[in-house]
Amino acid sequence: MKVVLAYSGGLDTSVILKFLQEKYGHEIITVTLNVGQRENWEELQNKAYNLGTLKHYTIDARESFVKNYAWSAVMNNALYQGSYPLATSLTRPLMAQTLVNIARREGADAVVHGCTGMGNDQIRFELGIKALAPELKIIAPVREEKFTRDWEIEYAKKHDIPVSKKIYSIDENLWGRSIEGGVLEDPKNIPPEEIFRWVSPPEKCVDIPEYVEIGFEKGIPVSINGLRMEPLTLVDNLNNLGGRHGIGIIDHIESRVVGIKSREVYEAPAATMLIRAHRELEKMVLTKRMLEFKEIVDSTWTNLVYQGLWYEPLRESLDKFTEHVEQYISGSMKLKLYKGGMHIASRYSPNSLYDKNLATYESGGLFNQEYSRGFIEIFGLESVMAYRKYRERERKNEFLQGSEYSVQEGTAG
């Protein structure tokens, strides 16, 4: 059988590459997606060939990832459970699409991934592949063969597979860096400083605050401090800038799709800054009702993507709504960055609904306060009437219950 393996070069997928040849005689084509992780791509490719891959693909998908996935996350203010900017989640539908494309090109029978049966990624990969190519078989050796980490290490030693002494499980792309395992598995433990690569500890950041102005056009980030940038450059610059000022460390308890609570630590400076700036710009431009409804849309979109339901038709329908709303979201937000703190310093939009002449408390303002009296009467009419009616009923019931008790008490005497 010819199969396509999503290959990271780590322990799991390296063991799978050797194991499937040895036990089943499969012909294996390996695929690695560059979505911004810091790897030695030539070294990774050589490792795959040394372990017996028939053919190896290294796909540079960084631009597609930012334009088609990360920018959608910005427009939908995507923070799962209010914290996680979906860094890993967003790459999986892109990876599934790539694996399917190569499987069809190579005439493969199956797609292989290295996910465990405990995490979210198995869901994201498999639902994507099933939606795009139901004819392809899906093989998940870690889950199906019940691999354990100890067994994998022993297998790797027997087959001369290089094993790095990693304490933590790391997943990295342009949108964020996730860190799991080791001492982090006990929520009581403070994350050790050495696990962070992108973000400086606040106490070690520079003592001078820095201001950064992020420009948006139709909801999409386009510039930093007035300088237009390509998407990859913009994200890279914000990751470096935010990280230098201690912005973007996320440490939270996450509810996985499979029902497990997990302690997750992330570094995501650019995502943190962009989503905050975008959300504040929306507050300036959208009506109160649009904002209230968009919060529902944002939350639903984020949950769908986190749960691996990128190909759910509802997600596409929500995107249509968001695209329409975002046509008004142009302008800029200036952020103040200082020792792990991020604050809105100033804001501007040509579509702003903020009108100083209406909002001012100074003389000469255009808002006619006399209108408020009648507005208050009409606005709260039903609520006030209901409150009075219900309280009257409650008091009547209390009186009747009290009278009944007194009568019964008197009779008994």
C-alpha cells in the first residue's frame, strides 16, 4: 500500500515511518508543511530519506496560512475560551488539504498522521480528510497500535532513529508556539523561564515603553507604524516586537474536544496584539447590535475551528457574514507595550461612529438631553410594568400564605 505521512521529523512520525515499512511493507511518501516553525528543512528531509521514505515533500505554506487562516482568525477575534488564539488549530485544515492533494497526485491509498487518541489534532486531521477525500483510508498508528512514549524510544534506539532529549512537546508556527508536558502537567507548577523562546519575562524587558500603530483595511492588518507590509513580514515584526516587551504569554486550562482538561502554555505575541487591536477597532465602527451579534458569531466560529470543523457549512456561512461586516473595519489602533502590559493608546477610523460633538460634556454639544426623559419612559416601560405586576403578585401570595398559617394556628389552639 502506498501512503502519505504527515511528517514532522519528531519521535512519533519518525517511528511511524520505520514501523509501517517494517510491519506492513507500505511505500511511504512524507510531507512536511512549513507554516513558520523554525526547522532545518534540509536536515529534516535527509532524515526522512535515511528512514526509508520513497519521496519527500517540503511545502512552504506560510503565505497561504496567514492570508487564508490567520487573517480569518483576526476578523473573527478568535480566542478559544477567551485565551487561545488557535495557533495549532488553524494549521490542521491546511495540512489536511495538502495531504489530500499529494495523496491524489501520487496515487496513494491512505493518509497517515501521528496524533494520539487523547488530543484534538486527530479530530482536525481526520474530519478534514474525510470531507475532502472520503475514498482515502486514514491510518493513525499511535492510536491504533497503542504506541507509548517509552516503547517509541526503545524502538527508535533499536532502529538507529535519532532521538532528541525533549522534555516538552512543542508545536510552532507563525501564529504561536504551544508548550505541553513536563512540569507543566501539574497546574500548581509555575512555568520555568527556560521554556519560552519568543517572549521575554516582563522583569527582563526594556524599561522604556514602546508605541506601535497597527493599520487595518476591511478587517485585515496591512501596516505597522504607517509602513505597509506583506503578511509574513507584518506577523514576524509583531512577534519580535511584542516578544521583546513581554506580550503574548498565555497559560490556561483548556477544555479539549475529547473531554479532557489540559494545562496549555502558549507564546503568541502577534496574534495577541492583532486580535486586541482589531476588536477595539470594531467597537469604534460597528453598531451596538452588530457588536452583540458578532460576539456570538466570533464565539461560534472559534469553537468550530478548535473542534476541527473547518469544513462545517456553518463556518462558511459565518464567514460570509463576517466578510460583509468587515468591509467597514478600516483604520488604525495605537498600542502601548510595556513589561508584559498592552494598552490602547489611541484609535482612528474613517468609519467611526464616535462623534465628539455628541459625546462631549462641554457646552455646545449637539446631544439634546431633553430627549432622554421620554426615551427612558418608553425604553423601560415594559420592564418597570412587569416588575410592579410580579411584585404585587408575590406580596399577595405572601399575605395569603401568612393568613392561612394564622387561621390554622388559631384553629389548632
